[in-house]
Amino acid sequence: FIAGDDGKDYFVHATGLKPNVTIDEGDKVSFDVIEGEKGPKADQVEKQ
């Protein structure tokens, strides 16, 4: 999960990462929020 600036946690799957991006706990990231099958999720995730 990724914590958004709005205080909500968003699910992120490996397919939601931009190409050649890996993230680790504590990384600052930016992302879009899209509607997934089970609610909002992070997409187009990249490190800042």
C-alpha cells in the first residue's frame, strides 16, 4: 500500500509501477488514483 497526501492508503500492484521503477518502503512517490475492482488504487507510480 502507498500512503497518499490525503491520508488514505492506496493499493499498488507491480503492474501499477511505471516501466523500470522499483519502490521500497519509505520512498517518496507520485501516482495517479484509478478505480480498481475493489476500490481506488495507485497507478503510474514513480519515485520523486
